[in-house]
Amino acid sequence: MPEQAFRFGRARHLVGIAGWPPSTVRDSVGVIVLNAGLVHRIGPFRLHVEMTRRLNARGYPTLRFDLSTIGDSAASGESQTRKQQICADVADAMKLLGEQAACQRFVLIGLCSGSQSAHMVACSDARVAGAVFLDGYAYRTLGYHLRYYVPRLLDAKRWRDAFSRRRQAQQGSSEPAFTVAPLPQAVVRTDLAGMLERGLKLCLIYSGGISRYFNHARQFRECFGGLVRHPDVFTLFFKEADHTYILTGDRKRLLEQIERWLAQNFPVTAGTSS
């Protein structure tokens, strides 16, 4: 599968790997994969490498790249908020795929904080035709709390373990935590509604690895209401999968699902052989 490294962007500060289909296609959508947290463009356990190469084989031009100051990408030297920087970086990525593969529409894919970056751009850039949010915004609902706490209240062993952990905490035992403050639930609902009004196709896939705040497929509706019944919204809960899809079987199911969703919503039109 042909791949090519690029240094690009308004300050030539961004680094990415573009992948090309084995044959040319007409009016193809470009797929852009964003950093998951501080992990550089290969993704957790090379998830983004495997994903983009599979999509190339299906006929989609792709770009996995590092946002400013992550991985191999430098700072642009501009005075910008983080949101402005991310939107400008993704705009540079779209420009690159537009120049190299004649893409005019794009699908963004992001895991965890990468889905938050994709959300930012999808809210405002008309070139975004679709987005795949992996373990994106979610909120603890009444249903979440019932599903989480009721079984624990009836489990004596969990009570003993809880008291043990409390004693450890009192003795100064603690674990470092890294969290990203989410947007308010009402804001995310409004954002998603705006995306759908503009014609975006949305794919929301959550894993069992985020059980701290999402624990059942019903929670899509509990979080986002009637939006999840929109014909352009696809939701899926992989309860058995961990957050980074480290197991081969879980990863295979995830990538096959993303491929099916893209094929259904952005089918590839074959062109001439390379």
C-alpha cells in the first residue's frame, strides 16, 4: 500500500503520513485520523496505522498526522487558543489531502480526546461530511447510576473491598489521574444537532473501557435524547472491549465496523487503475 510522509501546514510545522488507495477514485472522501491524547500519529498500539491501511485498501485516501506540539509536529508560532490551533491544523490536513488526492469532503476519526478534537472541527468546518467519535463525550445519567450502584449495593464482597480501599486512601495511597474537562451536556447536544442539520453522518462507538461514565447502549439515548434516532446517526457499544482496543479480536470488530459504516455512507466510486 503506497504511503508518503509529508511536512506541511501554514508554518510547515506538521508531520503526517498519507496513504493512497491502490487505484484512483472519483469524488472520494478523505479520512483524517487525529491524535488520541498525547500518543503520536501511530495511535495506541498502532491502531491508527492498521486503520488507515485497511481504509486505503477499501479505496479511501487517508492521513494520520500529529497536531501542533504532539509527536513530530512543532508549534506554529501563532498566538492561538488550543481550539483555534486544532481547527487550523485540521484545515491544513484537509488542504494537503485536497491537493494530493483531490478530496473535497472529509471524515474525521478520533479516539477519546481525539474525538473531542474532531467534534470541535465538525462543528464549524463545512468540508467535514462525517465523523467517527470513539469513546467521545458521555455523561453519567440516572440510568448509569442505577446500573452501576444497585448491583454493588447487593454485593457484600464489594463492600469489603470498598472499606479496604478507603483505608488505603487514608494512609496516603493514591493513583495519578488524567482527565479532560468535557463540554456541558446541553452544549454537546446542540452541537450534534447542528452537525446533523448540516448533513453530517455521525458514528458513535463506545467501549467498555469507559465504564466510569458509560455502561450501557441505552445511555446513548439517555445522554443525547432523540438525536440518536436520526437516520444519519449510528451508535454501537462494545461492552467487552477496552478503551484502546488492544485485543486482536476487539480491534478487528472495531475496524470492520468503521469500514462498513464508511462503505454505507461514503461509498467509493472506482476510477482508473494506478
